[in-house]
Amino acid sequence: MFLQMMIPHHAQAVVISDYALTNSKNEQVLKIAKQIKSDQAGEITQMTKWLTDDGLGTDPGHSMAGMAGMLSDSQLNTLKTSKGASFDKLFLNNMIEHHQGALQMVGMIENSKVAALRDFARAISTAQQAEIDQMQKLLGN
């Protein structure tokens, strides 16, 4: 269930990062967006493989609306159409919220009996907390 929910969560982070790669001129924002896109696309591939190897699908079976950190369609549209410094601030604030949601979700597997999932949880927690810290610095927080 965790994997089926985290895949669309990560997929949204990839979309948000793509907006940054199109709408931002800030080198630091571009750098973090590239990193997020790369990391989370790779993690989607890994999660999909685990599910497929177990004969399971990737569909979470419900809407992801309201899931921790997921942006609404309205938030996504605002982000997509923003430019410059306004975009950068929205991107950073939205991605921090998105990452915080992922950190909550990772709590579902941090004590898993499956070592690979525990390691995966730790890797996500470490990477996303570091990115949150970096994005907060960029915001001056």
C-alpha cells in the first residue's frame, strides 16, 4: 500500500520539478529541481519494480487528493503559470510541503520487517530532509 501511494506522490514531485526547469531562472532552484526529479524518478522505478515483482499493480485504488503534501489542481495550475521570483518562492514552499508529506508517509515503513523497505525509508527521509533544509535556506528561513 505504501508503494502504491508513494508512486503518485513522487510523480507529482517530478511534475513540480519539471515546472521549475521551465519557469525558473534561479540556478539554485534549478539545481534542486534537477536533483529531486532525478532521485524521485529513480525511486518510482524501484517501487514499480517491487510491486511488479510481487504481481501487484501500481494503482493506489483511491484518489491522492488530500494525501499528505499533495498539491491541489489549483495549486499546480498556479505554479505552472507563475514565473521568475514569484515562481521560485511558490516552488520552494510547495516542495517543502510536499516533502514534509512524504516524510509522514515514510513513517508507514520505517519499522518494516523487510530490510530493503527500511533502507528505502531511511534513504527517502535523509534525502528529503536535506532538501527541505536546503529549500528553507533559499527562502531565508
